[in-house]
Amino acid sequence: MEQKEVSLTISGMTCAACANKIEKGLSRVEGVKEANVNFALEKTTIKYDPSVVDKKEFEAKIEKLGYQVIHDKTEFDISGMTCAACANRIEKRMNKLEGVSSANVNFALETLSVEYDNRAINPNEMVETIKKLGFTLIPKQDARETVDHKEKEIEKQYGKFIFSAILTLPLLWTMVTHFEMTAFLYMPGMFMNPWVQLALATPVQFIVGAQFYKGAYQALKNKSANMDVLVALGTSAAYFYSIYLGWEWMAAGGQGMPELYFEAAAVIITLIVLGKLFEVRAKGRTSQAIQKLLGLQAKTARVIRNGEEVEIPAEEVIVGDVVIIKPGEKVPVDGELIEGRSAIDESMITGESIPVDKSIGDSVIGATINKNGSIKVKATKVGRDTALSQIVKVVEEAQGSKADIQRLVDKVSGIFVPVVVAIAIATFLIWYFIVAPGDLRQALIPMISILVIACPCALGLATPTSIMAGSGRAAEMGLLFKGGEHLENTQNIQTVVLDKTGTVTKGQPELTDVEIAEGFTEEDVLYYVGSAEKHSEHPLAQAMVKGIKEKGISLNDSTDFEAIPGYGIRAIVDNKEILAGTRNLMKQHSVPMKNADSLMEELENQGKTAMLIAVEGQFAGIIAVADTVKETSKEAIERMHDLGLEVIMLTGDNERTAKAIASQVGITHVIAEVIPEQKSSEVKKLQEQGKKVAMVGDGINDAPALAVADIGMAIGTGTDVAIEAADITLMRGDLNSVADAIHMSRKTMKNIKQNLFFAFIYNTSAIPIAAVGLLAPWVAGAAMAFSSVSVVLNALRLQKVKFTK
């Protein structure tokens, strides 16, 4: 069964109850396997069977529930059309493209208007698709400048707030002059007139407040309740009761100063709109990490086309293009270096501050910075296939997914509003029949305060904003959490299992020791060995030759080269027989070993591979090669111990080598001589002991163990395979990232718990205060509006998290 995933941006949600309603509605659609709605991100992610349901049905369902789906829009001029049939062909082809919601061709104007999802397709891909049909799309540059719907929302809420504040200020002034301490303030008599107050309050109630009535109607129509229901009920009660009091005052002769509640309704609406304005701005800051990542991309690329150097937009680079990158410029695409040498600053991708030396054949990552020489790179990945685009995708998915704790909160939010309405009605009845019998005014105030103070906005924002901020900050440091649930579960890890090669060690053997026998010089021995091993394909031989060349020794060609499996090699260099290999090779050729055994054993005990060297039948020395420990491994393992974690090394190497490496970095528990297929069963054994286990490997050889572990961490450069294999991808080749990931998870979960504590305490403790009549409705409105902002601001503290020992 085929399964697809689509993400849609939604507008019109006011609280977690809205998100819950949409999620339930989408989940009931036939063919939908899973639907997640993130209130903070205003986005839904749907997994579905395309053979059963079409994604257009999701948009229809969302709109039926009373919300809108936001699309990116672009326009093109079309050249090459000759009749209406051409327009029809283009329109049909465009509407079949993945990510396109609607495409309309105007044959008379020769234009194409497209609504699309920029996460699935971009305008350049549309141009290429239609080009294959024989037509040319010319982007209208001004139309491609898409305005962020959040920016539009900010402008809209700002306009509403200013309009509402101007009308509400005189009403607020009338309320302030009721207090004894402000009795000296001047109040124009006209503002005390009920009908003047009605004229001021009505636009606020029904123009600015229209969004609450509309939201409440849609919610009730779909048999649910949300924040809009509470606000609409509370403010309407105050507004219409004030009209009743105004008529009562007129009937009594219009004497004195009536006690009206127009200002309560108007102030509540004004403050909620102000709170929403602050909330939208603050929520925008929680998704800054993705904007920062997208901002890293190079805007243009210098490519060779038809033998000429031309500058084009980066999105127009195609696979196979040769890109020229000068010092100080950004690498526009992922590719292979084919000419030149340089040091590349990869800190924006990996978080690693030290530039990485690159030479011919090495891969380079888009958005990194060329620090030194001019280089030529052959593009291997462009557009959505680049490492940066993959990172953005992973971060977006993590921010849009739900942690288990959030699912629980969503359930609570779903029943919270109906319960609050029931409590408000009960409070009204108690006041009207028991506390102040027959006094409608006395009974109405606590009911209005309860309806307003209990809006569950803060509750709905508590978890997703923290996950957005936490996963975003982690991405900046090269930690990619594949989902919110992994960000949550990493905090529970007790045992960290480390693969050895490429994780604790560099993964590449290096020349480490040269011990020379009497009668030989180091330069001569290295010359003979390097020349003999020069053409060998064995990784240890290549490491040895590389190390010798780095010492500045020039090598010659050998003759009669012979690789002897299990023993070593034999070759002729400058008419001299050179042997390099094991003790058995030396015995086979009757080479006298002058006390070499003890030195050989000492090197092997250090986890090194030692080779005996003989020149013309004479023992010349020992050369050792080893996969050396990364400079940061010891410090990283100390950090893990400081976090209270048990650290285990799991490797296929022999026990002596494994223990030698482990002792260098402070690991005491080693499981050695384990083939890749057995690694997963070793992880299971640890889990059977009741331990929460994280497996750290390269994401390819360790895939089974990564999948079995409670949390799989792929350490490497963030390749597609590594990203797919693990729950967390550690972009830096540094074990400090393991400690950082656990530290970030703990910080994020602590932040979520703080948010939930304040949101629950706020909503639950404020209700009894309002019920006993100690909370004025306008104060309840102000408190409710700013509770959401405080939760978001607390989540934003995660963007300042420092990764230190």
C-alpha cells in the first residue's frame, strides 16, 4: 500500500481546541492514516493513501470546518500557445504536478496563475515541466515575491487593534473615573450617556469582534467549542446586558449615572486582539531557525555553459553543471571538487568552527563558504536534494510533529472549553439564586470573568512553541531531531552505546609510530616501505604511504610487487628486496628479529597494527598504523558521564584493540568482536535489563542497531542515508553532539513542563477567583491575552541555550 504525506498551512485557528477539531476531522476522512495539526506553526501534516483519497479533499474538509488553507502563489507569462487546446494542455499538466493546488491558464492574456506548496515544488521546476510540452513560462518577478501570511496577519491584527483602541479608550476612561482615587479626573458628560457608549462599543463588538463570532459559529456548527465561543459568550453577555441596563435607565427617567459594562466587553476584545498581535510576532520568532537556514543559501552561481562563464540564479543550476567558486563566496550546490584546493567553512551546516581542507575528489556542501583558493565544483545535488534542503525538511518535520506530552494536552484542551462553559453557567445560577437572589448584574460579572479568563490559548501553545524553539536551536548546532517525540524521548536515555570506527575514532588509519633498527635511518626505511606499498590498494598501505608523503619523502616505483595474503608484501625498490608484514613473513624469509617481539606486542596492546620491515634480508624496523581517536572523544565521554550516562563501546574489532581505544577515552565497558548483524541483539539485551538505550553509529553499517535502540543517533555529515537511518542526525563528526542532544532534550522538556505548569495553574486557579467575584472582566481579558505571550516568550529562551561542558 502506497503512503504519501502532505503539509498544509492553515489560517483561522484561535486555540488548541481548533487544532484538535481539525485533527479529528481530517482523521475521519477515509484513506487518512495519520493527521497532526500544530497550532503554533499553523500547519497540518497528513499521511494518507493516494489510491483512496485526493489531497484536494483535505482542503475541502478544512474549509468545511471553518478554516482556510494558505497557498503560495505565482504567475507566469506563456509563449508558444497557438490555440485554446494549448492552454488546456498546460493547465492539465500543471494540475497534475505534486504540490500544485490549482493552475489556471488565461489564453487571451497568455498568463498562468498557480497556487502551490513551496515545500513540494518551486517555480523553476514548473518552468522545466512546461518546457517539455514545447511552451515557455516566463516568471513575473513581482508575482513571485510571496508575502508571508503571518506578516499579513500581523498587519491585519495591528489595524484592528488601533481601530479598537481608539473606540475603547473613552469607554475605559469612564470606568477609571468610577474609582475614588481617580474622581478628580475630568470626564466629558457625553461619554456617560449609555447611547454614546453603545455607539463606541458596537463597532468594537461586531467589526473587530466579528472574528470571534465567526469562529464560535463554525465551532458550534461542527459540535465543538473553542476560545472564540468563550470570548463571544462573555463579551456578548456584557454588551447586551448593558443595552438592557440602558433601557432600564431611560425608563427610570435617565437620572444619575448607570453602571454599564460596554467598557468590559470592548476592553476584553481590544486586549485579546493586542495579545494575538504579540503572540503572532512571538510565534514568528520561534520559527526563525528555518528562516536562518534558508537564508544561508547562495542566491547566484557562476557556471560554465557552452564554454563560457555565466552567472545565473542558484535555483537554475542543474546536475552536472561545473560551478566556479571564488574565495569568500558561498558554495551554491552540493557537488564534487574537480579543480583546485581550498579550506571550506562548514560551520553553518555542521556547527564545526574549524574550516575543512578540500582537494580534488572531495565533496562540498551547498551554503558553506569557500575560504581560500578558487575552485571548480561539479554539481551532484541541486534544489530539494541538497544537504541544506534535507536539513530544512527534517527541522520542519520535527517542528510539525507531536510529542506524546502534547497529545495528552490536546485531549485536555478538547474538553476544557465545554467544561468551562458548564462552570460559568453553574456560577451564574449560584449567584442569581443563592448568593445574590434576583440580582442579574451580580450574577453576570463572575460568569463573564470565568468565560474570558479560562481561554486555553496558553495551554495549546505550551508544547509546540518549545519544540519549535528547541529543535530550531538544535539545528543551528548541527543536531537534527527527526520528530518532536524524539526530542522528548532523548531526555530518558540512561545508556549510550558507541560504535568505535568513525564514531569514537576518526575512521581512517594513520601512520602513528616508526621504530628504526640499528644501521638504518628513518628516511631510508620510510622511502623503501613507501615505494614498495605505493601501488597497494590495502587501506593500511594507503594510510602508510600518505603518512610518509606528509613527512616530505619522495617515493619511487617498485618492481616485482607481490601481495602475500595474511602475511604482507614483497617488492623490489632500487634493486633491493623489501619485505613488510607479519612475524610469519619474517620467519618465512629467515630475517633475524633483534628483540622486535616486545616492541611489537607493546604497539599491538595500544590498539595499533604493527608491520615488521626488512631490507635485503636485514630487519630494518617497525612501522605502526592505527585508526586514531578523535581529539574531542575523551572530553565528550567525560560530559556523558557528568550527565549520569553509562557509556558502552560496541565494535567488531578484536578485544585487545577495542580495550586499548576505550582506555584512551575513559570507557570501561567494551563489547568487542561483534559482527554488524549482532549489534542489534546486543542493544536488545541492554533494553531487556530495563535500560533506555541510545545507539550512536555512522547511520549505514549500524542501521539495524540504530533502528532497535530507543534513540538512534547517526554521526556524520548528514547524508540522506544517515538522516533516514536515525532518530537524530549529528551533523558534526564529534561525540560532543551526543551530550549536546541529551542536554537539549532535557532543557526542552523542562521548558515544556514550565509552560504547562503556568498554563494549567493559570487556567485552573483563576476560575475560582473569578467565580467568587474577585476578578473584573476586563482584568480577566488582559490576563488571558498576555498569558499566551508569556508562554511563547518562555519557549524562546531555548534559542539562547549554550552547549558547554
